[in-house]
Amino acid sequence: MSKDIVVIGAGFAGVTAARDLSELGYRVTILEARDRIGGRTHRRKFSDTDADIEVGGGWFAGPIQRHAHREVVRYGLNYKADPPLTTFSHLLGGKRSEAAIPIEADDYLAFERASFHVLNAAQHLNPEIPIDQQPLKSFDVTWEEFLGQVELTPTIVDLFNTHAIDGCGPTHENGSALTVLWNTALFGNSIVNWTTLTDQQLEGGTNALIEAILGGATNVELHLETTVMSVQHDETRAKVTTVDGRVFEADGVVVALPVNVWKTVEFDPPLGHDKIAGAALRPGVHGAKSWALVKNVPAGFFGYGNYKVTNGVSMLIDEGEVDGYRLMMAFSPAGISEENPDGFDPLDIASVQAAIEAFVPGAEVVKVDGHDWNADPYSDGSWSAFKVGELDYLGGMRKPEGRLTFAGSDICRGWISWIDGAIESGTYAAAELDRIVSQA
């Protein structure tokens, strides 16, 4: 007799878990608060144009990310490389450089020293073992503290900070150096791989993959605009109640929500100590991504910059031509948040103008678009990062509790914050819940 499962959240983790459980013979109901699937990925048109943009996560690293690649191959999708980068303007160490690699002779030894420091530390991380199961406490310090352990020039400090803080967040967010070291290890202990293998999107974008995963599932019922209020469970059953009063009875539940919004759901019995303590560290950073149509920017543009002197943006990339303008993508590690109310606003044309003009004097922003994930109540933050001290709780954060399993790129075993991590964690959560229900 088929049993019932509820999956809370229709991002990549939730949809993967639902597909896998349906293939195991369960009846699956997905409850999603948004009016769409995809979670913190979202591909749509740039305002008033036919240009597709990824306002959330959208990049892949090919076969090295084996869980996402497995799904890409399964559904016959293809990768698509970003446009080539041919023009550069970097603002690092108080200087502007138009070289592809903004390093002068005075920086060579410092660059070598910083690279060795990162690679020497990252070689101690085994990407085949979950990070929380490795003795890595000595690296669980802020990125600023880690980088400060070696003598560097201002340019190299800014270069490595810019490379790192997009992942682990600014200093005030208490991001751990482990985020950077873990990603370095996952990329084969290579800084070069990290910077050269992440130029791949999918033909059709993230929508193509998540729609294929959901479309390949049978016996799955999707409820959009359905916000979960509470989850009750005991040794035999679970009951999920939505804010509009609907009740879904199930043999088990996959909680596939960002960790930062676990607090919006009332769990009975309450979540365990590790989940409460780990969630209190807020593993999602307050980053921002803005898209802009811009005049007077050369094709193939790329720029790195110290976000404190570029009006909030650390990386600026040209993504092609739209209606005679350049379509630019701007990344900021410091979006607006309670701790940083004056942070970068991805939807404010004046903020985006100030940032882009810092990289390209004379550039003129015509229109902006994007999504403020920090103000979004269903994400309460953008991408994920390890916070100092989170290692103590990570294993418990992903551990099943009663009839509940937990999934998401925040707590995955591998590629934290990447789509691959979400898919991997959805696969694990489905397998764990099948084990729990089957053995009951």
C-alpha cells in the first residue's frame, strides 16, 4: 500500500526529494509558499525585454559537480558557456588595473604566498567526507583572520578578499574561512579551477532542469502559494498545517526550507539543540545580485573590486547585448540587512549606477532588475556560507528527527550553496525518509 509524504519547499532540494520518493512508490505532496518552483533559483525575463536572466543561483561547474551533472545528463540538457571576457577594469589595493590578472611585479611574491596559504590549508580537507566529520577547528576562523596570518600587499589582500567574500560574506557576518577552503578542495584544491570552471549555465537555464526533475516524477501533487505554519510528528505519523488552515497527514516529511526560515515554522516536538543553535548562526549571507542595461560599457567586460570603494559591488560581468545595451550582472557581498541598512540595493538604479560607474567611468545605467533575497520572507538571505562555530552543529542540523528529514544547500554534505548541494541533499533526505518509514 502506497504511503504519503509531504515535502515542504519546491527548490532543487525539495523537488529532487519528491521525485526520488515518488520513484520509490510514495504519494508525495509538495507545499511551496511561493507562486513558482525553484526556491533561491529563478530564471525570468529582464523587465520589458526578451532577455532571460537568473535572478538567483544559476551557475554550474560541469562533471565535477556530480549530483547536478547526473541530472543534466539524465534529462538530456546541455551546458552553455558565458560570453568571453575581453575587457577588464579592476579596483584593488587603491589602484585601477585593466589587465586580465591585476597583479604587478611588486605583488608576485604576495600572490604566491596567499595562494600557498589557501592551497596548503585546503589540502587538509577531504571532499569525499562531510566537512563536519573532519578535524578542521583550526581553520574555523573568519576569513579576515585566516588571510591575516600571512604578509600580503594591499592589492593581493583585496584580490583574495574579493574572491572569498562573495562566498563567506563580509567580516561583520562572521563567515568562516572554511567556506573558501571547502570550495577550493571541492574544485580539486585549485584556485584556477574555481575561477575557470564556473562559467557554465544551462541552455534553458535553471528552469529547464528543475522543471525536468519535477516533470519526471509521477504521483506528485504540487501546491503553490501554500505557506506552512506548523509540523507535528510522533513515532508513527506527521501532520502539516498551513497558514490558511489546511491539514496534510503524512507518514513522513522532508523539510526543504532555507535554514534561515526554519524559525517561521512551529515544530512539535521542537527541533533539536543542534538545529536551533546552528540556525541561530544564520548560515545565509546577505549578498545581492543586480542586473542592469547599461550604455557606454565595452563588450566582454569583467571587473573585480574592493566592495568598500566600489559602492558595494565586488564583481561586475557583461552577459551580452540586449536592445543595443550591455546586459551587466553586478554581485555584492553586502546587500541591505538589519545589520547593514545602508547596504547595496540591487533594485535601486542610483545604487547600481554608482557601483558600475566606479568600474567604468562614463557608464550610464538605463534600467535595473533583480530580486532582493534578503527582504524575501521565504529566503531571509541569499546564498549559504559556513559561519564560525557552525561546524559544531552541522551534522545535527541535517540529522533526521522522528518522521522528519531535512534538505537544502545550506546543510548539504558537499557543494554548500550550489545547486549541486541542493540536489545531493534532496537525494539523501529522500533515502533517509524511505529508510525511516520502511523500518517503522
